[in-house]
Amino acid sequence: MRVIITDHARKRLKDYRQDKIELSDIISAAREIPGFIPTATRFRGFISKSGRMFDIVAKDIDSGRLVITVIGK
């Protein structure tokens, strides 16, 4: 499955709250979600390789799974 990360989500990775969360962490988290996501939904409790907990907001579109934003804990 193709994972598309919005510019907004990429910018948020530079914020302190999302420190140590990498693009690869987001891609693997988005691929872990089973099924089809018709509307933007928040998925909680992912853990990055560095140990940081985070949530993602994702939605499925024609070209793949769109990750709208990332929320670090």
C-alpha cells in the first residue's frame, strides 16, 4: 500500500512534540492499520523506533493512504 504524507505532517515532525519520530515510523504505522478508512480518523498508540509514542490521522484515497497529521505524546 502506498502511503502519502502531507506537507503539514512533515512540518510537524520538526516540532518539539514530535521530536525523534521519523518518516519511516509514520509509514510503518500507516501500513499497520487494517481495512479501509473512508473518513479522516485518529489512530492512537504507535511507538517510534526511538520509543516516542504518537498518533496519526489518516484517510484512504484513490492513490493510497493519506497521513494528514502526526501527534506526538
